[in-house]
Amino acid sequence: MSKGSGQEKVSIDFRIILAIAVTLIFWASAFAGIRVGLKAYSPENLVLLRFLTASIVLLVYAIITRMPLPERKDLPAIFFLGFIGITVYHLALTFGELKVTAGSASLLIASAPIFTAILAMFILKEKINTWGWIGIIISFLGVSLVARGEGEGVRFEPAAFLILLAAVSTSFYFVLQKPYLKKYTPLKFVTYTIWCGTFFQIFFSRGLFQNIKNAPIEATLAIIYMGIFPAALAYITWTYVLSRIPASLAASYLYLSPVLAILIAWIWLGEMPFFLSLVGGALALIGVIIVNIWGR
């Protein structure tokens, strides 16, 4: 895979690998955290509390470091990206998971790297060779095996469109932010978009304080954890990755997230992985390796 016009060689150093690892581990842990949180919180209250936590953490850092506000001309784009990348993605995904089986949800959200690669081709002029597409397809097939192996099966119903909406919205978020990462650091850009995304979530705040009052402490702590680590920190490390390598290449690593999610659910929730899930996880890993070695 090449960058931009296809003439520049992409170099992935240790910092990028570390940022990818941190992102995937925290994002994978969020799936288990969401299950814990939904036992006591409504989907909209869970998402709002999560990103209120992230916004407060980033606000404290912004005040301490005297972080400047974005340029006025960039505000419409930043508000839009915060809306589609934070508000739409997380609300659609969380509401969708109430009706859609875990297998169906994981399969649908796994389409995000495919959408990202297609959008990056048209918007950012990124190029993927045949091996790159083969690797992406192998990884997608691996995730489909993971979905089938999780026991609930794969069946599609109207709520599945919410999961698909989440996949499309996050793909646009990944691709459209790339030009702004030449002007803003990943930390600044994530801070701005999370604040904007949280602003739109305020309209779904009804019942939040009652939820907090009645919820067991473990559910609230799980959401606060997701706000600090899978939200604030992981979005920063992921945006750093996007600022350094092509969006289509970065998105291919997301296929490792279901593999990590299974392992974390095994450790955190005691959910034993099925053999088919393990085979699918291995395929997903092989696909990512193909994209990275021969796909660019």
C-alpha cells in the first residue's frame, strides 16, 4: 500500500506499533465494559456518561497546558466530525447491540475497514494493490468466523442497520480527519472532536442522574474506565496512527480488535472462546499480515 500518490514508502516504527497496540487493547476491552454498563444504564446514558468522563479528563489537561481552541474556520468540520465519529457511531452501535446478536454486530462493524479503504481511495487518493484487498477480505472472513463462533449466530434484522450506520460513520471520521492532522496534533484534534461529540449527546441526557444514583458501583466504574481509556486515551493513540500512516492501512489493524475482545472477555467475564472463533481470529491475523507485508 502506498501513501498519497503512491510514490512514498510507508514506514511503521515502534511508536506507531505501540500506539496501535494501546488503541486495540483499550477498544477491545470496551466491548466487555459496554456489557457491564448496559446491565444498569440505558444506551444513551451509558454513552453520555462515558464521553462526559472523557471530556472532563481532556478539559483538565487542556486547562493545565493552556491548549488553544481550534481556528474558527475549522469549527464546522470539527463539529461535524465529532457528530459522526463520536455521537452517531457510539449511539448507533450501543442501541444496535440491544437488538442485534453479538455475532451479527461484530460482523457488521468489521465492515468499517472496507468502507475506510474505499473512501480513502476516492477522497485521499490512497492506493491498495491486489494483495492488500486479498488481505482485507481474508481478515473479514476471519471476523465472520469469529461472529459465527460466538454462539448467538448471525441473523440480520432492522436494528442491524444501526450497526452498519456505525461502521460507515466511523469510516468517514477516519478518512475526513486526515487533512486536519497536518494542522492539529492528535491530542488537540481528539480533544476538540470529543468535546463536540459530547455536546450533541447532551440532548440524550434524560434520566442520567437517576441512572447514576440507582446503578451498582461496578457498572458506573466500568463506564468511567471506558471514558478515560477506550475513549480519551485510545482515540488519541489512534489519531496519532492516522497522522502517520494511510487511513486504509491503519484500518486494517482493526480486524485484530475482535480477537482481543474475545481474549479480554475470557479474562474479564469468564466467557470461553469457541474453536471456530479461534480459527477466525487466526485468519484475521493472517489477513493483517498480508496487508502489511505485500499490500503496500
